[in-house]
Amino acid sequence: MLITYPIALAFLTFGADAMFWWTGDAFWPRAAVWTAGIGFIMGVVAGISGTVELLIVPGIRIRAPSWTHFILACTLLSVLGVNWGYRLPDPQEAVLPVGILISALGLLMTTITGWHGGKLVFDYQIGTQQDHGN
């Protein structure tokens, strides 16, 4: 459940950037600072939980796709952190063109990382409870 917040906030950051580009309203860059920051912090919390699970549960640790997902997730966290840090000094100046490009990269990374995480759940049944008969 922890991953839903950083995913949503990554999309909201891009949305706020797009709204600023479209409207020029100074509200949107301020909103993007908050969504980027909270998304990064929640991503770190989700990352800690995922790392502990990766290292403790042998069924996860032995699968190569788990490590691919881990590396992608670490890269995504780096992008989310850069996105937030870049905006802090001057939220409005940060949006165009660099901020929106970082947000777009964050969306791309979120999509790729999420797809790999979904493969772990749906293909390998990691993180699911299986019914072994009634």
C-alpha cells in the first residue's frame, strides 16, 4: 500500500507543471514543490519497506526481476529527489523547461518501475497470499 502515494504524487507533480505551463498561475509551482517533496519522502518510506522485504524474504531475493525492480526503484527515488531539490530555491523558475522534463522522466521511471513490480506480483505471486485448499 505504501507505493500508491509516491506513484500518485509523481503524476500530480507532472500535472501541476503542465497546469503552470498552461495557465501561468503561480499556485501550480508551489503545489508541485509539495507533491514532489511528499512523493519523495513517501517513496523513501516505501523503499525502506521494499528493501527490508527484498533482503529478508528468500523467495524474493532469489529472483533476478526483484533486483531489476530494486535498481529501477532506487533510480526512481533519485529522480524524485532531484525533482524536489531542484524546485526548492525558486519553484516558479524551476518549472520550465527543466522541472517539467524532470517530472516527465519521473513519470517514465514510475511506469517502468511499476511494470517490473507488477510482474513480480502477477507472474511470480510475490506479495500475495495463496489459498492452499479449503
